[in-house]
Amino acid sequence: VIGAPEHAVYLADRRRVAAYERAIRRVVRPGDRVIDLGCGTGLLGFLALRSGAAHVTAVERGPIIHVARRVARRNGLEDRVTFVHGDSSEARLSRRADLLVTETMGPMGLDEGLIEAVADARRRLLRRGARIIPRTIWIRGQPVSAPDLNRKYRACRRIGGLRFDAVAEGLRHAWDLLEPGTGRALAPARRIARVDLHRADYPVEGAARFRARRAGWVHGWAIWFEALLCPGVRLVSRSATHWRPGFLPIHPPATVRRGDRLAIRLSFNGPAEFHWTGSCGSRTFAHSTCLYGAAPMVGPDARPRLSAAEAGKVKILGLMNGRRTVRQIARAVGGRGILAHVRRLCLRDGVSLNGKMR
Ligand SMILES: C[S@@+](CC[C@H](N)C(=O)[O-])C[C@H]1O[C@@H](n2cnc3c(N)ncnc32)[C@H](O)[C@@H]1O
């Protein structure tokens, strides 16, 4: 049984669903071949079929794809959908598609791999002149006072007489989420960067200037997105949807007076690699997810080694040759509970339980 609480949230987000439904109705042409990139429960591809598309390739890396198959069957759509279980970068098509539809936007728009997945699909999976939903993404933001988040960073300094400042140092260069009711805006929101998905690739860069409407502490920046799904259909993640805005901290916090100027320059070099620099009044700031985290700890001379658990997985995956059954693999590696573990890996890696690739 595959639970789908996260996907139920997506389906229950009426603004999101209505905007995609409207855009798909406007953009799909009769007979279109469509890619639903990150199909989840299959919603967007199925809506495209209902709007006249001839065929959908529904690509999904998570186990939710098994639920999408079931949804297709129950709606009598299974003959017009090809499911591909895996990352879109591994998908192959016999014929390039006319339309790509995707909703792989994270809280800040680009933090879930949207750019690289769409850029790769444009190169390999879409015909020239193919349409893409969404068309354009704007990254929007504004400076905020967020004392609750700031308290969290401060709490990570000394606990039980022990130093935990290493944790706080990491948080300075990591993004967070602004929970509802937290974060007081210090200046009106602006568009910081524009991404045209028919062309975009990394790096994505943008900048904006602000003028403080009130005095206060600047703890960081609220960042969210606005998507133009097609001409006339917009989806703003901050307007009554399930998305919460991202939060990019600045450390130490700065103070501004009413009328002070603020500026931010934002660059995304990958889904997990971004930099935010700028100024708040006379103070400057420079943060980057590269300044702390895995990158500086793993130098070119490091000798990485698999953990015992990862080595076990590699052994199991090596035994999946399309001929051995799950039971035989479990027996070959031995150990209690291994049958369930092998089944999980089979599901995750798109191998059916009788050992054949899906
Ligand atoms: C926010 S959900 C949206 C699901 C569905 N399209 C909908 O609108 O309800 C995004 C889904 O895309 C999948 N996904 C993201 N990037 C992907 C990629 N490059 N290849 C395959 N699946 C991807 C995730 O696993 C997730 O299930």
C-alpha cells in the first residue's frame, strides 16, 4: 500500500488545480503527445487527455506512480498513457512530444530541480516549437522580520553546557520555510528573477531593490514564485495555496529605518546551490549554500566510502539482473526482514516484483 498524504495536499490545493486545469484546457491541441514530468498521481496528464491529447508519457521517480497507474485504470485511460518509473533524465521516447506539463516547483520555485529537468526534456524529449506549461516563473521576494526563526538560530548555540554553534553556522547558509503567521514584511514585494522555461538553464540570476516602509530588524528574505502557466493564467504560490514561502536568512540580522534602501542579488546554480548577497541600509550580506554543508567537507583528495547500509543496497541492486526473483535475491544476501527490504528497492528502482524492468 502506498500512502499519498503529500499528494493529497497537492490535489486538495484548489487554486493550484484550477489554474492548471484552465491552462491545460487552453494549451492542449487535439492529437497532442504530452509529457507529464513528475506526474505524481497523474492529474496533469489525465487532464490533458480529457482536453483532447492523444497520448501522455507520465514520468515519475517516486512510488506514487503505482497509484497513478491505478487512477488511469479506474478512469479507463490506461491505453493512452505510458508510465515511466524513474527520473526524467533517464526517460527515453520513441517520438518527441508536442507539450510538456509539469508542476515541480518548490517553495522558492526552482529548488526542486525544475530548471534542469525541463532543460533536459527540451534537449531530448520535446520537438522543436513544443509548448511548455508553465511558460515563465518569476521569483518574488521581500525583506522580513522573522523573530521566531531568529530565535531558532540563537537556540542552536549552547545547550546543556555544550557548544552547538556549528549547527547555527550551518543555518546561516541554509534556506528555511516561513510558517504562516511568521515574518513581517518591511518593504513591498518585488520580482527578483525571471525564468523563461522555453530557454532557461542554470545559472539563473536576478536582483531587486527595495525601500523600507517601516523600521525594524531584517532577519532575512521571504522568497516565493509566480508562474505564468499560459497567457492569461497565473499561479502565485503565496496566494491561498499549499506552498509556504522560503526564507533566506541574513546573519547577523540588520536594522533598517523607514526609507532605507535594501537590495538582493539571487543566483541559482542548481536545485540545491544558491547564493544571496546584497545590502540592508549600510550593511552588506553574502550567503551561499556552498559555504557550509557537504561541499567544503568533501575535498578532491577525500576518499569517500559507503556506509554498511549503502554497501548492502549496492549488493542487492547488483543482484537485480532481470532473472533472479525477489525471493532468490533475499536468500542470496540473507538476514531477517531482507525480503521486505528487497521489495522496497525493487519498487523504488522500477523493477517489478518478478524481476523484470518495468
Ligand atoms: C509537486 S508533485 C506534483 C504531482 C502532480 N504532477 C500533480 O500536479 O499533482 C511533483 C512530483 O514530481 C516528481 N518529480 C520531480 N522531479 C522529477 C524528475 N526530474 N523526474 C521524475 N519525477 C520528478 C516528484 O517525485 C513529485 O511526485
